[in-house]
Amino acid sequence: MYDVPKVVYASTSSVYGGTPIPKTGWTEDEVTGHQLNPYAYTKYCNECQFRISGLNNVGLRFFTVYGPWGRPDMALYQFTDSICHGHPIEAFNYGKMKRDFTYIGDIIEGIKIALFSDIESNEIFNIGRGKQVELMHFIDCIGKELGKKPDVFLAPRHPADTLETWSDTYKLRQLGYKPKVNIEVGVAAFVRWFKNYYGVK
């Protein structure tokens, strides 16, 4: 048996699924709707497993993490790559979506707080920017940094997609969390990395 002082695990904003969003964003106790895809459902199951595990644990619900070295399957990477190569990009729900995009540097600060703060076991925290960004503004930011006009195909809603996300980060802010990076600055940092890494002119 290992002596584990604390387990800090990653969950996701997707667990909120079909839960209606209050006026200030989702709070941690408001998972009232069904999850909309297998990824979200399995993450919620993981949270339930930790609650009964007996381990000292803290859960973190990440909200749309982005930034340099981002995953190739995420929207920011795919959109940037497509725009660079002159390919059209798909904007689901005809572009009418909103996300609480959270820069990787802010996520890391939130993780540090969870690791080194004195927190009761089984607590769960949102880690988000705490602000919504419209999908089309997000795409425009990428195009602006690349100096190219995105060719956007407005597609129907994907059945696994949540139309909007929004975090209420009050609980984590009480421990000192202060997200700093807005979407314009964060996208610019990613595009700089992408262009340098792939030698894009």
C-alpha cells in the first residue's frame, strides 16, 4: 500500500453537459444535466469513483484549455493549421457557440494552488477564465494573428457538443486563483509558437 498524501486529478467542464448555465456561470455543485458524450460521462464517473475511494483527493474541472504545445485534435490547433494551408474550417451550430477558453499558464497556476493549499478531501474546483468567448471571435483572432481571412463553413450542431460553457471560479479564487490571459493574448502566443515550430512564414 502506497502512502499518498493527496491526489489532484483532472476532470472537465464537459461533465456539466446539459446543465443550464446560471447568470454567473456553472458552480461546482450544479451538475444537474446529462453528459452529452462518452468522454464527459466517463470523467463524471471518475469524479464519483474518487468520492468513494477513501483517498485524499481534489478534482479540477478544466475549461477549454489552450496555448502553445496544444493538442493537435483541439480546435485552436486544427483551425490554425487549416487557415495556414488555405483550407476551410467548420464552425458547428452555424458558429453560434461560446466557450470559456482558459490559457495554459492560468491552468498551471490553478493546479499549483490545488497542490499546495490545505483543502478538504473530495473538493472539486472549476479552473476557467470565467468569461465567455464567441466561437466566431475566436476564429477571427486566429485569422488576425496569421494575417489571413479564415474560410469558414457554417455547419449544423454536432450532437456531442455543448453549445456554451462558462465557469464560476469563486471557490478557487478564494484560494488565490487569478486568471490573467485574455483570448487575444493567448491566441497570439499560440500562433507564434505554431509558426516557429512548423516554420510557417
